[in-house]
Amino acid sequence: MTSPLAIFRALADPTRLRIVALLRRMELSVGELAQVLGQSQPRVSRHVRILADAKLCDRRREGSWVFLGLGESASATLLAMIDNWRDAAADRWEVADAARLEAVQADRAAAAQAYFDAHAAEWDAIRSLHVAERQVEAAITALLSDMPIGRMVDIGTGTGRMIELLGETTSSAIGIDRSPEMLRFARARMARAGMERVDLRQGDMYALPLEDGSAETVVLHQVLHYAQAPAAAIAEAARLIAPNGRLLIVDFAAHDRDDLREREGHARLGFDDAQMATWFAAAGLEPTRTVELAGGELTVKLWLAQRHAERRLRAVG
């Protein structure tokens, strides 16, 4: 546990107070912080190290970038105290920092749009093979509407669309993706949508950076067909599910479009219900509903499974 003295020493510098204020608004890279603060990256890194040592901020690496968020010492009580200490100088800095933060958000949006434009033709080619996305999303919303979504984890979040679709009905949302480029796109999307309580992290579907039982709803949307080991990916997703929590998999039914292996990198040509039921059972989950959306050359399927409290206890015991 960090001592109160270490926390107050870390906050005894105007720049570090500005950094905490900025991280309350959104996660930022060191380079983006330097841009907003108008200081060199080495100097900002030094301030970040002091805040991190006091657990006032967390550092998370994504490729060559390091993103920063508030740490465990930045409690609601401490942040309220900081607000009470505000003075005129702090107000002036906040106005200036907010204006520069808008420029950072604009840069993110431009980079994300460039990435999307470069890959839009590939995504459009896949979408043209199945029913419209609005039908898929309506089915997802309907399937999950019978109970609260609660804490949600979206594995392979990509552009963050599932969090945008469901995030307002969650108590919190975490998106995980291996691609730093996709995570930057997702961050731009979340900022554009004005969404809070969203945490975006780089991670692997086979080794998720989250604790057991940390989610009530886990989503794998159009991800599993890229998995070389789908059973392992489902088992790892199931590890996160709390008792009575649910796993939703949205993917293709089994098909014979072998060209998608070479052209789009699909490792699996869809899945059938028997495969999915076997993998669910091995992961300690019970299938509850399956929805089929036919139309086009590929059929989209939604498989919903649940971890019942009593089955969780037997699995642990």
C-alpha cells in the first residue's frame, strides 16, 4: 500500500497535478501528454515515473507506445480533495490543457480514419457475404436483453463497435485486442461517442490480462474464426466469467469458402453447434440459446452460454 506521504509528495508539483487532471479525462500516451503539456517527452516521463511509483497512474505498453491511466491510489476521495484545492492558476491551466487535448483527439481520429480507409475494402468484402450488420447487431442486443450485462469484456474488440453498441447498458466495459492500430481506432470511436467507463488494453485471446471471474458478460464477435485453437480461446474467455455470467460468441456457421483462408487469414471456416457445445462444456459453460441469421453466402450464428453458480462451485471443488 502506498503511503499518504508518497502520494502527497507526488502531487506536490503543478505539472503532475495537470497530468492527473488529464488522465481523469482519458487515457493518453506519453507523447500525447507531452503535446498537451508543451514539455519534452523525457521531462514528462520523469513526472510519470513519480506518479507511477505512488500508484497514481498506471502504465500499459501497446507495441511501441505506452498508454497511461489513473492508478489505484487515485481514489474518488483523493480526487475530490484535489478538486477542493483548486485555485485560479489551476483553472487557467485546465482551460489551456483542454484546448490542446482536443487537438490530440483530432489527431487520433484522423489516424484512425486513415487506418479504416486503408482496410475498408477488405471489411466491406466480408460484410457483403452475409446479412446486414444492423440485423446482426439487433440480434445481439435482443439476445442479451433478458438480464443486466454488468461488467463486460469484449475480446478482439477491433474498432470497438461492440462496446459502442452495448456500452451504455454496462456497469463497465473492457476491450482487448492484439493490434495497437485497432486500439487507437477504438479509442477514437469511444471519444467520438463520448463514452466513459471504457478501458482498452492490448492483449492476447489465449492469455487475457484480467482476473478470474472479473466479468458478467464476455463477447467474442467475429474473432473465433481467426483462432488456431478455438477451444483454448473459449476456455480463456470462460475463465473471466463470474457465476451466472454469460459468454456470447458471434461468428460464421460452418462453410466451404476456402478462399477466405488465403485472402482474409481465416484459420477456421466457421463452426457447427456440436463443436461449440463441446467447447462450452469443457469450459464449464452451459449453452442457453443459439440464433441463426441466414442470408448471403455466409450464415452468421450467435451462441450464448452461461456459467451457473452451482457448476462453478463443482468445477472449483
